[in-house]
Amino acid sequence: MILWLRSLLFYVFSFAWITVCATAILFVTPFTKASTRYEIGRFWSRSTLWVLSTLCGIYYQLEGIENIPTDPKTPLIILGKHQSAWETIAYPSIFPRQLCFVFKRELLFLPFFGWALATLKMIHINRGDREKARKAVAIQGKKQLEDGRWIAIYPEGTRTAVGVFNSYRKGGVRLAMATNTNILPVAQNSGRLWARNSILKYPGLITVSIGPVIYVHGKTEEELQKELENAIESEMRRLDPQSYQ
């Protein structure tokens, strides 16, 4: 009963707080740059994680933080495991650079959240038209990297249940090769505490493992794709061995 109540309270807070922050972004849009509006989003990320820990007892720890490039001019594509909505909330707090997420365009239609998202210069795609989506990621991704943003993509394309492996889509790897941009693989066991399609939030510790940079130069698409899958999936089995027995 307590678990249900805390989870429900968090959802009530989330809907209210994201409406407030999204409204603030929309209000300042005519007068600010996207980077300034992104900082409002980063504040939303950090405050939401704090409330999540207070109400639901969900905390997180970082491993491999030394693998994040410190040079502000270093372009990067972050390709991460996707088990829940948690990582979407947490990434702006974890990574120091402004992120450009690649996401399905349907999110733009969500009141307040989607409207604010549209002002942040992200890459939205039509997943029903893969060829058009591929071109959009290639063209817009190159521009985003040139503007100094890091690109975040979930190569599985959607949230994956705990203990399940789905073949990764190749959009992230193809963008990395087309722009000669190295990849930062990320694994996290968020799904055990915040399962997809579930209102319940179980207390515990999420571990985010940031792997060594995967270098693009001199590799084929197949080699790079395999290296990415191995890096993330082998780390998932270390973080959550009971789910992969």
C-alpha cells in the first residue's frame, strides 16, 4: 500500500512539475537561446531525481565517469540501454554537455512537455518511415554536432524489458561513421526499479555504467555495431546478472 501511494504521489508531482517547467520554457522561448532553455530542462531533471529519491527511495550511482571526455570541443554520440523513462530524465543531469535527443515525433503532441521539447532543437523522427528518419538523423545530427551538442540515442528504439536483448538499430552507428564521431556506450539497470508500463517505483540503487569510448576510425559498420552491442549487453549482464540467467 505504501509503495502504491509513494508511486502515485510521484506521478502527481511529475505531471504538475513538468507542466510548470515546460510553461517556463515556453514563456522565455522568444527571448532566449536554446542553450538557456536547456538549463531549465536540466534543473527539471535534477529536481525530479531528488523528489524521486525522497518519495520513492530510488537513488543512482555512476561508474566510469572518467570515460566522459573533458575537452568541451570533443564531439560525442551517446548510445545507451533503454529500460525505462528514468534514463531520459537522468541523462541531462549526468552529462555535462547540452544533449540532443533523437526521439519519435509523437512526443511533440504531448501538452506542455512536447511543446517545450519542440523549442530545444532536438531531432524528432517518423518511425513509420525509416528511410526518411535515417536521412533526418544524418542531416540534423551533423548540424547538432557542429553546434557543439552531444547526441543521445537509444539504439534499441524503444524501452526493452528487463533481461531482454533486442538487436540494436544502426542509426546511431551510421551517424557516428558519417560524421567520424566516437561513441560513448552507456548501460544502466533502471528497469528493475522503474519497469516500463508500470506505475510502481521500487526503492533501490540504479547503477549507470559509462563505458570506454568506442572509436570509429578504421572500422566497418558491422564491426562497430557488434562492438557497441557487446559493450552494452555484457555490462548489463554484470549489472543485473539475475535477469540474464
